[in-house]
Amino acid sequence: MKFSVRQVFVAVTALAVAAAVIYGVILAGSPRLERSRQFDNQRVNHLQQISFGIESYYSRNKELPPTLSALSTSREIYIESVTDPEIEVFYEYRPTGKTTYELCANFDLPSEISQPGISKPFDSLTSKIWQHPAGRYCYALDSKTGVVSQKKSDGCVLMKETKTGKVDCYGCAGTVCKDPAPGWEKYDAPSQPGYIGIPYSCGAAASGCELAQ
């Protein structure tokens, strides 16, 4: 079966129009994705500047800043912003020890999507340190040594002190976190039939993670 030049032209034109429509549908979501990516990149850059500022503040004052406001008003420290670029509220800052603290933010996308556009230079270690999932995420840092670990501030965990056997509830409930001292480990309370020990439960409350018996 032979096709005329006109038929071929019409078919090619129809395919081109269909491809353009499909491409347009795909692009429709791109501005929103790009906007989220840019916000996340700004958040990470802000948190990095804040962490460097806290290190500088600690070096000068031998203590952590009481608030991000105190840090941002220091003349010796430059920080672009201590507030989220989208919702314009302060990033969460919480001292957890003499030199340790947490910085938290709410991210729109996981870092594997948002970080390709992050400002350079970044070595591979730094890139891994500032990775994050979508949603609320906290970084645990040390003003003397840098990042300690990444910590998602979600949920309460039942833990037991290995030396004494004491059981307690640790973790984060909302913006209230309670961290265990060294020597504690995750504890799975026995649930087998015939167990006559104390029934423990660990859950979130207004005051943070609480142990119930």
C-alpha cells in the first residue's frame, strides 16, 4: 500500500502535534518542581551558613548562641537568613549540650532531587552530610568538630540503660526532643505469653516523649 506525500505530511504533522501536547503536559509540573528545588537548596545553604556562624560564635564566646536571633545580629558573623525562604519562619535551633546542637528544617524534596543544583564547591563528604529526606529533618552538629550525625526528628523510642537496666523513652515529639546519655540502647519490651514484667509503652506527649507503665 502506497501513501501519498500529502498523507505522509498529515501523519507526521499529527505526530508532531501529539508530541508537543505530551511535552507540554510534562513541562506543566516542572516550574513547581524547580521552585521546590530552589527552596530546598536555599534551606541547605542557610543551614550551612548558620552552622559556620555557630562555630565562629562558639570560638569567640566559648558558648553556644542562645537563639538564632542573637547569632544573626552579631556584627562578626554573616548569615544570609535564619528563616525559611518559603514560609518565613525561623529554622529550628536547639542546643543539646555544651557544644552540640540541632538545626531543623522542612524540605519539599529528598536531597537526591534537590541537591544537584546546590551551590559548589562541595566535596563528597559534605554532600553526604547535608543529605535529607522530604519533610521535617534535623541535623545534629557540634560547634567544635562539625557534624555529628543526621537525625530525623520523628517518633519516640523505648530505650534501656545497659548498666542499670533502667528503661525510659527518648526521641522527638513535635519540636521537643530528649536524647539519651551514652550507655543507652534500643529496648524491645518482651511480649511473649507468660511475661510478667512491667509493661512499658513509649509515646509522644505535649511535653515530649513520655514513658508509660
